[in-house]
Amino acid sequence: MKDFKKIIPYLIVLIISCNKKSEIHINISTTTEINKEMNTIDSTYLLNSDYFEIELQSYKNGEYFKAEKDLIKPQPFENFKLVTLRIIDKNGNSIEFKNSTDFLNFMSSNGYEMQDQKELKNYTKYTFKKK
């Protein structure tokens, strides 16, 4: 019985951790050209999706990584439009990950498990599913 009393605080932490809702903040940045001027609108959301696709991109020759994805890329001979999705912290700053393991641990701790991974030349594509 004494041993059981010792583990009660750990069980409470485990239960709270398992019931934790996703706290992944995302930023969607839309940049367009209007009358030869660039205009950017940023919107921030809490991720609340059963499936989620993102790319982990390397910066400064692998010194750190950011999770982001271009949703709409500029097309030749059309008005400029770029829409980018980024994982950010609650203060609106891009999160820098040390490596892919750091990123996968972040996603797991926020209730997502990896479903698919595709490594490309300069980045890795991921698909996640809510646990």
C-alpha cells in the first residue's frame, strides 16, 4: 500500500498528459502583389485536425529545422500569391527544432503520430494523424 501511495502523483501526471489537448499553433501567411506592392496577411490558429501534412526544412546547413509548407506557390504569368503554413509557438515565433527526432517528439507530445514520411533533397514531408 505504501508503494501505491508513492506512485499516485506519477499516475496523476500521466493521466493529465494523456488527456492533454493539442497545443500546436500554426500560422498561415498569405503574400500577394497588389499594384506592384507586396501585401502579407498573417493568421494564427490552434491546430485541430485529424490529419496534418507538413514539411521539415533544414536551415543553415542543418543547424536547425523548421516545420512549414507552401500551400500555394507563385505561378509564372499570374499575379503573385504565396501561402505558407508554419508551426509556431504561442508567441507567434517559428519553432526551431534540433533535428527530426526533436520534431517528432514535439508532434507526439501534442497528440499526433506519424503516418507517413518521405525524404526529399532539402526537406522531409510528414503526414500525421491525431492519436
